[in-house]
Amino acid sequence: MMKKDIFIDNNVASKFSNPQDKEYIKLTQWLLKFDDKDIENKDNYAHLVVSNKLLNEYCRSAQNATSNTSIPIIINKLLQDGRLVKISNEEIKIFRTTHFTKTVERKLRSNSEDRDHIPLILLSDRKYALTLDDNLKYDLENFSGFSCKVEKKPENLPYKE
């Protein structure tokens, strides 16, 4: 069964702290909802796709966040529930070696730091991404051999399905 996973770019993570708009409140509720009595159906609940690099970015950005809906709080809950999908540095390296040919590299618009996020989304089950970065969005939507859904607003992404 496919995990209900999603990638949330660091530039979106700040939207989880107060005040939240109603769509981020819905997304936060979806991320946090989990019935630990239903552990055998864990894949039906939200999973967040991350890497060590992305976790570090989240922590740097949210170090002063005090909201109980900030991204570190959400990550902690998902970690406790076993609902973080962590893509290893080795998996990222293998993906880049295999798929980032010279031709692909020349066509990429995202900055070098964001290029390590591309494998996270493309290796995830659903290939759903939430980002405010137009260049990363372009790269993901135009990456040869893969199809993914990338949006700037949670309401445009069918994450609950």
C-alpha cells in the first residue's frame, strides 16, 4: 500500500507557526492526526518526506518558533508515530548519480542547495510537494521520466486522498 506522503519545502514551513491561514490549519490537522490503535493501517495517515539536510533547514528556520504547530513540533509527533519517511544521503547520492546527467544539470533552474530535495520528492510514494520556490517547482514538473504534483498552496494539492 502506498504511504500518504508529502514533501514540504523549508520555505513553506514557516506557515505552520501562528497565525495560520485556514488551509494550513487543515494541513496541520491532517499531519498530526493519528490513531495509535490503528498502527497496522499507518500508511493511511500522513507521512512527511525528509532528509538530514531538510531537517537541519527546518530547525534553523524555526529555532525561535514557539507555536505548538511549528514544524519541529509536527516533526517530533511524526517521528514518535513512525511517520517520517527519511531518504538517506546515500539514496540521494545514488539518485543524483543515476538521473542528474550533464544534460539534466544544464536544464535545472533550482539552486544547488535545493537540488538535493529533488530526489526526496521523486523517490517518495506519491510525489507530492509543497513549495514556494518557482525554480524547484519547474525542475520537478519537468524532470524527465518522473511525474509529480507540485503546488504553492496546500488547497491545490490532493494530500488527503
